[in-house]
Amino acid sequence: MALDNDAATSTPMSTAAGTIPLAHVVQGNGPLLVLIHGITENRHSFDPLLPMLQSRYRVLAVDLRGHGDSPPAAEYPLDAMAADVAAEVAQVVDGLGSESGEPGQAPLVVGHSLGGIVAAAYAVRFPVRGVVNIDQSLDLAAMQEQVQAVEGLLRSDAFPAVITGMFAQMTGQLPPDEQQRVGARVTEFDPAV
């Protein structure tokens, strides 16, 4: 199926066996650029960047499993999350056919925070033109310990308060409108996942 070059789509596509179909949006023209959000976020975290990016790239922004409009899964291993993204990339590339101008070209994959880890896992298993890892330490031990210490609270109604406190430790000063936009994403997250 060919996608209209100027159209956006968020329809989940069928995916490879064993993968979770990811909610996503495809916009713009040019080489494929894949955007992968961070924990508690969704594809809309990249909305402020889309107008600039879609003029130069065909942008695929995904909701990882259990985030945004994508369904939850029983498990969340990095290799499976990378495979979910790869299945969506394959569907988009197949849908482009000869319209892409660059048949078979691997995507540039950009990940923020958790998305950076998924982007790195993607690059281990699938062809990429490059990987951009934004705001993700490759030493995860301290973050893992912090999350494990509050795991029960993160899976409860206390989730928004706990995650907001954790993020407050990691962020710098944000303008009020950005604080509101980021804070809205936290309240949308389903702690049951």
C-alpha cells in the first residue's frame, strides 16, 4: 500500500509474528527517520519537532508497546521492543515502494531515554543508516536500582506523583508550557502496564 506523501497515518499495521503492532504516525518526504520516545512518553513527545523534520524526512514516530495508543505486552525485553519497531519500519518501507527514491535504504533511528536504548538494540539486529541516542546513559545500574526500589508504587495509583518526583531529579529548568506538555504525558500513562 502506497502512502500519500503529504498524509499522516496512525493506523496500526499488521506486524511480523511475535511482535506487537505499534501505534504510529508517518509524515513527510525523504529518507526514513524513525523516532522512539522515552519511558512514560509516546510518539507525541516529538510533535514540536515534526514540522521541521517532515520537510526533509519521511518520519515514522511510534508508540512503544504499553505506551500511548499501543497495546501492552506480557513482557518488555529490549530485543522484542526493537523487533516491534522493525516490523513497523518494514511495513512503511514496503508501503513506499519506488516512491521513497531510496529503495532498501536503512533508516536513521533516533531514540530519547528508553527510546535510545531501544534504538541501540534495533541497530544491533537491523540495518540502520545511523543511530542518535538522546539523553540516555549507557550505564543503567543507578536508574535500574531507583526504579526497582519504587516498582510497587509505579504500578499503583501513586504513579504520577512518583514518576514526577523521579523526573524532577533528572531535569533542568523547563519553560512553563513545556512543563505542562510533559506533565500531561505522565497523567496519560497506564500504571497497570
